[in-house]
Amino acid sequence: MANIKSAKKRILVTETKTAKNKAIRSEVKTSIKKVEAAVAAGDKAAAAAELKNATSVIEAACTKGVYHKNNAARKVSRLAKLVNGVA
């Protein structure tokens, strides 16, 4: 455990940021699963709606620095490709 005051503060700040980032990542994963579930059900309209929501969530996570922009773009691209493949 740290003894220096500034080091103790850094530990607290890191824990706070880690928890926030974890929550955002979890939200992204949930939105991706919703899109995949709609695609699996074969519901194109629902899949498109979920894709729009998931894209928004992923872009927000990217803006907050949780994901790198290329990582976020890859996630969105894969989901769009998945939704476009639905008959």
C-alpha cells in the first residue's frame, strides 16, 4: 500500500476510472448482444433499430476514451455487416 498522499490519491482515482470504464464496456457488450439476438431471430427491423442504438453507445465510448477509434469503427462495421446480411 502507498504511503505518500499523492500515491494514495492516484489509487482512488484509478479505481474510480476503472469502475466507470468497466460499466461503459459492459453497456457496449450488452448493446452488441441485443443486435446479435435480433439478427438471430431474423427480425430485420428490430436489428436495424438495435444497430442504431449500439452504434450510438459505441461512439460514445470511443469519445470518452474507453475504446480506440479503430476498435470502435471495427465493432460498428462488424455489426452493420451482420445486420445487412439478414434476409
